Amino acid sequence: RTAAAIPLAERAVALWEEVGHRGFLPEAERRLAEALLDLADYAGAERHALRAVETRLADDWYTVASTTMALGRVRDAQGRGDEAEVLLKEAITVIERGDYRTQYWLFYLPMGEFYLRRGRVAEGERWVEKARETARLISPRSPVLKVIEDRAKRAQAAATG
């Protein structure tokens, strides 16, 4: 599915670039970076994550946080853990400044995965639990909870496997 989305994501980037929309362009770049990351195209993911960071508006808190998170995830995949950790924490600091509480899980979970993959279970579980708590704000039976559990298990398995 991700591979099929790439041409659509590239088209979205091209359209927002053509229109010159500085709000939607960095988010389209971020989504493309994340899709490429899922396909292990780290060079492409890096290119689009950096472009997302470069084109974002400084006062758009959500986009500053989401693009920083995407770049952190790319750095993590590239094996640049120290840099990734700084970026992931920075993204959380930024998102917590705004009133996006139901979206916090999207930021807490990658931080938890980062630590779990490194065998830093206590730190990882703390962030995963924070992700669960914010997902429950959506609904106590939110389907997001299953996503969180599945991803946390995969991250922990990566550390032991």
C-alpha cells in the first residue's frame, strides 16, 4: 500500500509547490518522507524530511513538531541515534506547547519505540504509556490503542530479535 501512495504523495508535493502554499507543502513533504521511510528509502526520506523542515512556517506549531518528528525518525533509521533522540524530544516539546492533546500519541509513540528498540525498556514503556493515555482521550476503546500496542511490541521485538 505504501508503494502505491508514493506517486500520489509526490503529486501532492508538486501541486502545493506550484500553488506556493507554505502551510500544506511541508506537511506533504513530511508525509512523502514518512512513506519513503516505510519503504526503507532513507535517502529519499531524508531529502523530503529536510525539505519539510526548510519550508515550514515557524509559527505553525503542529507542522514544526511533525516535521521535526519525521526528521528524527529518518535519523533513527539511518543509525544516527543521538541526533534522532534530540529531534524526537524537540518535537515533543514543541507539540506540548499547543492544544493538540489528542494528537500527542503520534509524538509519544515514536519516542517510546526509539527507546524500546534500544533495549531501554523503562524509558520506552513510559512514553508508550503516555501515548496510551492520550489515545484514551479520543475514546477509552479507541482503535489507536491497538496501533500503539502493535507498534510497541514490534519495537521491543526488534531489540531482542
